[in-house]
Amino acid sequence: MRIRLLLALAVSVAACSGGDRPYVPAIDAPDIIDDFTDARPPIDAPEALDAPERIDAPRPIDAAVDAPTPTALRVAVVGQGLVVSAPAGIRCQPTCEASFPPGTVVTLTAIPSAGWRFVGWSGDCTGASCSLPGAGVVTATFESTTTTGCVLGVELQGPGRGSVVSSPAGINCGPDCRETYPCGTGVILTALPAPGSVFSGWTGGSCTGTGTCIVSVTQPFQAVIATFR
């Protein structure tokens, strides 16, 4: 195709330079251009490039560390008495709350009012003493020792026969199965089976087994069951 184009140009130049203007055949220019264009190898258009992925700016990291917060100790008082703490912070009747630094061991002391006695702790403390790591809910219970007292009752059950007596005196059950004692009194109960019967054990009042039963009378009414077979 390149030869054809050059030949056409040469003929045109010769025709213009001569005096007699020879016949020059018409040349279809578009065909030449098309032939010239077709002669070049096709060039593929570049593929569209994917837009680069967006990279978010680095986010700041909150490195602040919260300081430990104090913890709360809540105390409730049942009856008449006072509860104080070491280190100081708790001094309450009937309820109070205080905050202590984390890890602080707090010891609570119960102080009964006149005519009252301290029975014990409940909640996060039990028994007669209370030390805990600065957080929790505790109840201190006090009972009166001068008003109505505390009642201990005994009930006999089972097909057998027998009796129960107490020390200090007051209960002789059969006939007398209930007695009022100063609150906090320790009472010893002894089961006496009748001839032909066997004492099989205690129920209630924290007593078990077949030996003597020792009851700490701390409630307005407590009951103990003795079973004979």
C-alpha cells in the first residue's frame, strides 16, 4: 500500500512540472487513506485503570486509662446498735454507705445498745466477725435481752414414747414443752426414751444425731423436734 501511495504522488508531481499536462488518472484518496490505515496493525486502546483504593487516614488511638474507682460498702442494722469501721467511714444506725479505695480491707465492729445484744452478721459477712475488701452488702442483727425474751419450744414426734428436759430448767416435755429464756441463752436438751422406745434423733434448732442438743436461743421463737420410735 505504501508503493501505491508513492506512485500516485510521483505522477502528480510529474503532471504539474510538464508543460503539456498529461492525463493523470483520478485517485480515490479515501481508498488510499483507508488502505494506508488498514496497513497499520491495530492498536488496542489501553484498558481503563482501576481507581486506587481509598486509604483512610490513621485513626487516633485513645490510650487513656481510667483511674480505679472507689467501691461501696453498704451496712444495714436490724435492732438497736451501732456499726463502725476501721479504717473510718462507716458509722451507722440503721443504714449507711461508704466508699473505700479498691483493695482496702475493712473491718466492721458491732456495738449493741443497752438492753440489746449482737446476734451476728449476714450478707457478705457471716458469724461473729466481719472483714472484707472494701465492697459489699452487710447486715448486723441485734436482739433485745430485757423485754419479752426468746422462746424455745420442743415437739415430740414418732410412734414411740419419751420426754425431753432442759438445762437451765424450764422444759420438761411431756407436760411442759415451751419456755422463755433471755435471748442468747444456750440451752441443753436431753431426750429420755420410755421403756420399749428408742430415741431416733433431733430435727431443727441446728441439732442433729441422738446425743444431747445444745441450742442458742436467739430468735423470738425456735422449735426443736424430738422423734421416738
